[in-house]
Amino acid sequence: QVQLVESGGGLVQAGGSLRLSCTAARTFRSYAMGWFRQAPGKEREFVAAISWNGGSTTYADSVKGRFTISRDNAKNTVVLEMNSLKPEDTAVYYCAAGRRAFYPPVVQISEFGTWGQGTQVTVSS
């Protein structure tokens, strides 16, 4: 079982940037990886996903053009670069490992079987 640990969350003003990292205790190079988030009182939602080799990425419409997902399989790390942050981006952000090498055309939470503990991102207005 892959264990995932997120870091890099914090408090930032609107318009600012944050860089989230997810490090795996074991290699996850064979699996797609994703970032999800959950705001208070809301369901967990998809943010971004990347294929096993980094060749394909996809984003939720709400973050497209502002967030970038990348991975370094040699370092067992996946990164979410977040720019132009908005108050509505405030949430706990979770890293997750997919069950397959590629994410499906419509990314669903059920496609990801291993989750980190989450890191809080708070964007003030």
C-alpha cells in the first residue's frame, strides 16, 4: 500500500500562490496521481490528475489555467502549483494515488484508492 504525505499548505492572500507537494513512502510510478479538495460543508471534489509518466494532465474547470500538476517519479513526488488563488480555493487538499496508470476520461474519486491526510489551504480576501 502506497502511503502519501502532503505538505505546503498555509494561509495566503487572494491572488497569491502556493506549492503543494505529495511524497510517497513507496514508489508510485506505475499509477496516475491526483489532487482533490474538500471545503467545509461540501463534498470532496476533483482538482487535477496526471498520468503515470506525466504525459497527460487534466484539471477541473474551476482551476484550469491557474493550477499546474507535475510529478517526479525518481523522487516519488507529485506537485500542485497554485497561482492566482481565490477565496473559493480554500479547502483541505488531498493527494491520491490512482488504481491504474491513466486516469479515466471523467475523473472520479472511486478511481483513487490511496489517500494522504490532507493539507489546509486558506485564501483570504
